[in-house]
Amino acid sequence: MNETQRNVILLGAPGAGKGTQAERIAAGYTLPHISTGEMLRAAVAEGTEMGLAAQKVMQAGALVPDEVVIGVVRDRLAQADAQKGFLLDGFPRTMEQAESLDAMLAEDGRPVTHVILIDVPEDELVERLAGRRMCAGCGKGYHVVFDPPQNEDACDVCGAELYQRSDDNEATVRNRLEVYRAQTEPLVGYYEGHDVLRTVYGGGKMPDEVYALVEQLLEGD
């Protein structure tokens, strides 16, 4: 693994596995994993002003306003651990966010070096997302097909009730995918034009298989 600076963006529809791959990339390349989704969910849980503003939009499967997300990312990229490289997961999601990010990075002379698109068929995305369940007690996650609990409605660890997140029901999942197609897919062309986009096909593959392909891209450029 060489010492080339990597400023990485992960793209892909909801359910494509960006979070799983981001954790592996961050560990393998010692990059801070900057997930806007996690930061926003934390703000909702904490009841901050930003969190309250974002909550209704997130529950409907729509996108949080650009100015809120851009402000969060700007503050995060200014921190010391992001100066030698970073991994963005869930940002940018719109052309306006991509252009704002480029402007931010241009000020510091550190452009995006890799944009990796994880491509998964829509039917598989719906199956992945709508089948997720969370434990109301300890927070452990399950999947009704790929990782079911021993008892249908109870957590294996603490016995608490399992529930489906409001943004994981099938109707909201399909709405999220429509939002993705309309507002985020144009980023594919944008980054192709900047010659930094690479695509990994993730349909029907285990996370280890996808990561092996991702690693080849990060090592090869």
C-alpha cells in the first residue's frame, strides 16, 4: 500500500453497501470515515436544531437541504485527521453539493482522487433494505433473509423486540431510490467528466468480494 493521498467518495443507491465498504476502506487506508447519514442521525437522536430540521425530511426518504449538509461536511473536513486524506460516504448527493465540495477542496489544493460507484440492481436493493430489522434494546441489526434472528420478533442478544426503521419500509425504500435516480445519478456523469469515477458491480456479491474489487481500484490509480 503506497503513501499516495486518497480523497475518496463512495457513490451508490441506498442499500448498495456503502457503509460496509467505507468501514473497510477507512481501516485499510487509515482514512477518517465521514458519513453524513450517521452525523445527521446522531443530530436527530440528540435533538439538536439541525437534527430537528432534518428529521421529517429523512423519515419521508427525501434529501436534507444542501446548506445543512454542506455545513456539516465543511466543518468535518477542516479537522486535523482529514488533512492527509478522507473517505466521504453519503456526500455529495446532488450536483450542487458536488460543486460546493470541489470549491471547498480547491481552496486547499486537495482534489477528489477516487470516486467509487457500487452498482447493485434495484430489486436487490429493495430486498436488502426492506428486510432490515433493528433491536429496540441493544441496537443490534438483523435481516429477515440474510441474517435472521433465532426468534422472529426478538433479539438474540437481549431478547428485546425487533422493529423496522421507518425509512426501511418498502414504500419509503422505493421513494428513496426514486430520489437517488433523480438527484444523485447525475453525479456519475459529473465525475466521469473529471476522470475519477470507477464502478464496482456489487449485485449478488459478498462484502469481501466487493472490497477486493474496491482495493484493486484504490491501489491501481
